[in-house]
Amino acid sequence: MKLTLRVWRQKNADADGTMSTYEVDGISSDMSFLEMLDVLNEQLILSGEDPVAFDHDCREGICGACSLVINGDAHGPERTTTCQLHMRSFKDGDTIDIEPWRAAAFPVIKDLVVDRSAFDRIIQAGGYITAPTGSAPEAHATPVPKADADFAFEHAECIGCGACVAACPNGAAMLFTSAKINHLNVLPQGAPERETRVLDMVAQMDVEGFGGCTLTGECATACPKGIPLMSITSMNKEWLRATRKAGKR
């Protein structure tokens, strides 16, 4: 395959960015999208140019590090992570636009790399449980109803890639935050911080400068792990309950 790539190039956070055009040839349809970018970077290095900076780690669809907007879609045309998107999703001769996540809370560091530490600070605000130190408790010491366990596992699948933010027209982080809140709040181990968790994490989300949610649903459509839109509804109910309870104290 021969492709034309229009790639966002930005030297650093303070510099102006621009789309640069590159031609790549000999691309196999079995390559992943990141392997195709490796080919481009090898070509750039051999010609004495600066390679394109992009995030990646496991390349197995697990870590959420890969984060690209491809032809206007977060992670590209398939519902998967960028590293698991294969070039058979494109045709010979295609022109592909490659950009970083676009959100005020995700400032560009260089080229296609953005700073997603805002997610880390949301987690630090309440995405944990209090557990006594010492020997590990017996695995079956705290029974969890299957419905609750299934709900927790469904939300725990979130890999924090940020596609929900990139896809949202408002740049909201509600799907990510709700997934991290819901998967702990439904479990008995998360009960002690149930109210403070939702209040603190939502407050931190607002501090980070993410946009407001209008339930357009683009976040759930783009999520490679299929976190459902109803996750936001569940979190909103938790937040209202916690707010009312805090107001009565």
C-alpha cells in the first residue's frame, strides 16, 4: 500500500503546530497503525528529519497509551485502540489525517503526544479504597453479589486512554470519571469512601478544566472497551445522593 499521511507536528507545548504531509510506500495491510508509523519514522530518521513523537507502550490494547485522532475519529475507524487498528481498514492510495487528542485538559507535549496527567489527578482524588495493612484477607471473606461483581468488572475495563474526551464535542471526562467511581462504589470494599469518592473525583474533574457533559453519547461510541453511557447516569445518581447526604450533616 502507498499512503499519504497528514500528520500534526508541534515542537513543544508553546510552539505553533501544523499539518505536515508525508508519503509512505510498501505498507502491508497486516501492519498495525503504530507499525505503519514506525515505518514513517524510520524513513524520517534516514533522511535526517525529526521522527514523529507518539505515545505507545504495550501495543496489545491493554494500557491505553496509544492515543491518536485518525481521520477525525478517536483511535480511527474501528472500535478498538490505535495499536490494534490494522492497515487493512484503509485502502491503497488513501490520505490519512493523524492528530493528537483535542482537549483543553490534554495539552500537547510534542507532535501527537499529549499530557493526560489530569486523569491521574482525578484518580488520586478518590480512586482508591482504604484497606488495613497486614496479611491479605481470604479471597472469599467478603461476598459480592454477582450482579454487583459484573457491574464492577464492566467499569473496571476502562483503560484511561482518553478517547471519550477526544470524541466528546465538549471535551468532557464524565465517562472516564464515572467508570472509575462506579467500579469501586458498587463493591463493599469501596463503601467507606462511597460519598467522598464521588464528590472529590467530580470536583477534581471540574478543576482540571474538562467540559460539561450533555449526554451526546460520542464518548461511549468511541470507547474501545465499551464502557456504557449509563455509567454517567449511575455516577450522577451517586453524586446527587452524596450531595444531599453531605448537606444534612
